Amino acid sequence: MTGLAASLLTGVTIGLSIAAPIGATSMLCIQQTLARGLPTGFAAGFGVATVHLIYSTLAAASGTLLL
């Protein structure tokens, strides 16, 4: 591996570890993936993303009603 590729891989790894904090929903996805396999972990992640989308849509709609 060249020096540039190693530096890029290191930067991506560190960046993702900082940008993706481990919270309750992340632990749920990790737990489901390790316990029941990749399809179940993917379903848990998709469910979490759907709930985040609904919450952010409600927040944006509420914000526009207040303005």
C-alpha cells in the first residue's frame, strides 16, 4: 500500500469514528447485527433512519408553522 493510500485510509477511519458517535440507536444496530445477522441489523438501521426522518420532518413542519 502506498503512503498516500495509507494516509487516506487512516483519515477516513478517524473521520468516521468521530462523525458517527456511538449512541443508543447505534448500539441497537450493532447488537442486532451481531446477534441475528446482517439482514436484521440492516432492518434495525433502516428503522432508525426512518424514525429520524419522521422526527426531522415534524420538526421542520413545526418550525415553518411558527414562522
